[in-house]
Amino acid sequence: MSKRFVLVVSHTGREDSLLAGQEVCAQLLNAGITPVMTQVELDEYVAFAKSQVAPHPAIDSVAVLGTDAPASDLEVVMVLGGDGTILKAAEVVREAATPLLGINLGHVGFLAESERDGLADAVQRVVNRDYLVKERLALDVRVIVGGQEEFRTWALNEATIEKSTSERMLEVVVEIDKRPLSSFGCDGIIMSTPTGSTAYSFSAGGPVVWPSVEALLLVPISAHALFARPLVINPNSLLAVEVMQRSSGHGVLWCDGRRTWKLPPGARVEVRKSELPVRLARFRQGPFTDRLVRKFSLPVDGWRGPDATSDKG
């Protein structure tokens, strides 16, 4: 029987996440599965174990990603934390496209599939390979300066162009499918996926888009323009934002709040649907409506369902 590997990614700055990681590693080892961590994260766990009165022995049997276990051999990534930790894990396994299973130890945890009290059950589901894999649209992002590509990256939630200083607006021109749409001053522009529609885009007034909808979103931030509404765009379109030469300062590109690049006047950012989606592990096929209600604690008191209004004669 071939060896099984599961990557464990945690918010190592939080003790509850480190304790949860120790639990996960122990349960995986008891089931004959080798837990894997990055070297940096394993070092954090070793330091944490040394600080404990009774160090957890499971850490001694953790494999190192890339040294003891290649990313291509990973079955799934168990992510212990909030959405930020899931985005960190997605970055680690981007090329391998390993499914991500989030256990929420943060606040909303919109991308997570389980909560802290369901941790043991989640590990058992992984042991039994009892989960579904859903694909989420991701973005390919590139920065062009003077006709040359300067930077290329990707995003699961959003690519955001923001002004670099609080005193001045950023002057931009927006382009869809190589045609100009509008130019205006603003605090920034968010180009989002449906997955990211409940993240920064939501905070900026963008629409919530069901993950099953293939689309790109463009949401201006504090734009000084008559036509600066959020847009829902064909997923195969090419979105572009140029920092205009008349801008008095630089812009900054942020992708998922993790990867950044400075944008001088004249810089162009192009965003399109990536050919490589991000894969999320799910335990159930429940409707997205239920996830919205649960994660945002939406009031549904008084709802009686379709049968309450049907004509029973």
C-alpha cells in the first residue's frame, strides 16, 4: 500500500491553532497517514512543543514538504485557521492544485468547511476519503510597464489596485476586452472572483455572486465618477486597469492581500480567468444560500417554506 500524505497548514501565530494542529497530526498518524508541514511551519511547531510542559510526540513524525514528501503526492490540505490561512495554503499548493479543507478557527471563515468542534470528525472524513472536491475560478494577473511584463501572479479572491498614499486619489482608466470603459479618480479598483465576492469586494459594495456562477467582478472603491457601479463581466473577458500618467503618485497591486507589486504611472494590470482553478474539499452539497445564512448570521425567523403558501384546496 502506498504511503498517504496530508499537508497541515495552521495559523502559527495562535496557540489554539497550534494545539489543533497537534491533534490533527496525532489522529492522522494513528490512522497510518503521514502529516506534512512546510519547514518554516514545522519549526514553529517544534518551538511551541518545547515551550509546553509535556511536548506532544506527534510533531516528531511530521514530514517536511518538498524534502520528505513532494507536493504532487499530497491527498489534501487540512487548513486550521480563518480565510487568510486558507489563502496562505492555496499559495503553497498552487501548482499541485491539491484540494483545501478548511477548519475555521477564525471569525467568519467563509471558505472553511468545518468548525473547531468538528475537528475530529473532519480528520476522520479525510482518513476515509469521504469528501467532495469543488473547483473555484481563480485569476491570472500580470503587470505591464513600458510594454514589458514586470510581474505575474494569481488570485483566488481578488486582485486590487489601490492608491499608495492616503492624501491623493489614484487616476485610472478601465478597459474591458481591449476597449476603454471609463476613466476616473478613485481610492482603488477590485477585480474579484465569485469566491471573492464575499470578501473585500463585498465590503466595497460589490454583489454577492454564487460560486457556481462563472463571472468576473469589477468594483471601484470610492470613485469620483457618475458611472462607477460594480460590474459583473463574462468570465472569458480580459479586464485591464491602467494607472494614468497624470496620477500624482504610485499605485499598489495586492492579490489576496498576500502578493504585492508597486505600480508607477503608466503601469497596466491585466486580469483574466486562470486555466488552473483552486480546488476546495467539501463534506456536503448544501446550497450556497445556507452558507450565507450561517456565516453572516442572517435573520430568517418567520420563514415557513414553499408549503406554507401552496394552495391545498
